[in-house]
Amino acid sequence: MASAEHVVSAFHIITTHIDEAIAAAKCHKCGCLQQTVEALAGTEAGKGELAPVLARAKTIFEPKKYDCLGCPVCYPAIAANAFVEAFPEAGAGLDLCPTEEPEGRQGWPPLPGDYSVVRYGAPVAVCALNSELLVKTLAERKPEGLAVVGTMHTENLGIERVIKNTLANPHIRCLLLCGEDTQQAVGHLPGQCFESLFQNGLDERSRIVGARGRRPVLKNVSREEVDAFLKQVELISMVGEQDADIITGQIQSCAERNPGVYPHPFRESQIERIQAPEPKRLTLDKAGYFVVYPEMRSKRLVVEHYTNQGVLNCVLEGASTGALYSEAIERQLVTRLDHAAYLGRELARAEQAILAGAPFVQDAAPGELLPATSAPCGSGSSCGCPSTPKPASSSCSSHDTEKAACQ
Ligand code: SF4
């Protein structure tokens, strides 16, 4: 308990700043003010000396529109900090944060947030604090080694979210902290709080030692989770840095010294690594089949589409794989996903053959082929081209001419 003088001074600060919030229309619908007033009202001082100002504040509440506007000077934050300093025991138990713990979900990351996943198996997570533009830039650049990049606005739920999402991916070994921390004179300071967590850990009340944020208490992660997190990742702190080039360089440098997948994950990753077997069966597409070939003279791709009765339906041509598969899909010439995948693969191979000036032979579609009953393509071989009327799901891999194959 602070001295009597300190307590009187705290009451004065609290009353003055709650009155400031009462006078500011923006605060009336803000979770920061409402949560602070409700929390203080439940304390002994809230029922005594602070009761009049808290009662005044409740009369101006409007339906909550935002959790926190992040104002450079937040009046209820100043009031709350004054209370915690004057009454550390009572203050430690107060729930001053207006945001609610998010619900977990299947997959990775398990907790939702304001982030972009780049690739699961990469070693670097970037926490850009309040710099949303930086998140967008890095997510578009997708530098080598980047797994995920996101913002983090709060020193409790924000940090807890990063901890849980990181523990769920043992590939992440480096946490790069950058971007603008906060402009608030008294506010969340998530960057400073995160640095303190790495430097000093938690006290017995799960408060981050040395953290200067408004309420740096991690109540939704266990001590074991925090310990495991601190062992899994190395912190690279560049708080304040917003230059995407510099940060990209640092991501690459972290990736180069990646120690590999963390061998002692706190929980087994729920992301299964599935071994894909070769396909066993291929079902014919009722829409028909394709003959793909590169036209070397014009350097264009050509696709002939046939009905399953062997009748030419149309001929598509274009400059790229994307142009041709888009047109085929648009015209509903494929009705099966395996057939679409096959077409994309063969178009990409044909495009590569044009670029390399190499011969192209259309491959068989993957899977168990139906027995060919004739060789309508004229190769004299059992190439799997559709005989009329019954087609086979294969290609003319016996040919090495430009126009040789079918599926
Ligand atoms: S963040 Fe603080 S100052 Fe800003 S609107 Fe909310 S309560 Fe008011």
C-alpha cells in the first residue's frame, strides 16, 4: 500500500482523467473507458472515494463501438495506472483490458489475428507492432524465410496470441520485432513489453517484469508455454524500424542461420505432413479430352479439345499456360479437378518446351489407365488415345512430334 499522500494524489489523477474522458465524446463508446470504470467500480476505493466520478462516467456510456482507439493520450489508461501504483495488490487483480480472448481453431495459426501467413515451413515470424503498411509490404514481397507477418497492438492478448501461434509451429525459430511500437504517452507498449519478456520473464503474478505497458499480465498462457516459447525462438528486436528493405535483409539473415525445426515442440504440431501416393485411378472427364502441343514457329500453345467420341470440339490457342487453362475452364471444357490439374501440368511442360526450344511429348494422365482398344492417333501403338466411341484416359507418349498426345 502506498503512502497516504500517494493515495490522495492517485485519487486526484484518477478523478481528473476520468472527468477528461467524460468530456471527450470519443471515449463514450470506447471499451478502454468502459472497462476501466467497471473494473475500478468493483474495488474498495471505487465504492468509496472514487464512487462519484465512476457514477458520473457510467451516465455517459454509449454502446461500445471499439475496444481501444489507440489515442496518443488515453485518459482512462492514465487513471488505471495511477490506481495500480497506489494499490498494487488490488490493481494486480483488475481486468482492465477491454478485448476478449479469441477462440482457437483447427489448422495454423490456431488463433485468429491481424496477420498474413506466407509459408508454414519457414523459420521467421515478423511482428510489426502498429505498422500495418509494413505488414502489407512484407506479405507482398514474401522474402525467403518468412513464415508469417502481422501487427500486435496489445501487451497482453497480443503477446499471448503470438506465443500460442508460435508454439503451434516448430519451424519458427526467430521472432523479428519491428515497426512502430505506440504513440501513446501511457498505453499498451507491446514492443517494449515483449522485449522485457525475453529479458526478464514473468513475476509470480504472471506480470512481465520491467514492462511499461498498461497491463502486461499474461493470464491466458501457462508458465510452461512461456518457457517453451522463449526456448524455441530467438528475438531480434528492431522496434521502431519501418524500412521494408532493412527488415527484408534481416529476415534473410535469420533464415540463413535457421537451426532447423525445434526438436522439443511444446505440443505436437497439429498440421499433418501427408505423404501423397501416386494416383491409382483416373476417371474420364465427361466433357472430353485434350491434345496439347506447342507451336514452335509462332511460339504459342495450342489445345485441341475432343469429345469422348473422338470428335474435335474446338481449338484454343494462346501465349501462356494461364491463358489456356483459364479459357478451358471458362468454356467448361473440364469438369474434374484431376483433369484440370493434368491440363495445367501439360500446358506448363509445353510452355517450357517453347522457352527451351526442346521437343515436347504429352505425358499420360496419372493413374490407372483404361486399356486402349485402338490407336486412332495413327501411331500404330497402344497410346491410349480414345478410340471411337470409347476413350481411354491416357496420352500418346509414344510420339515425339509437336502434335502427338491426348488424354
Ligand atoms: S483510447 Fe482512451 S482516450 Fe481514446 S477514445 Fe478510448 S478511452 Fe478515450
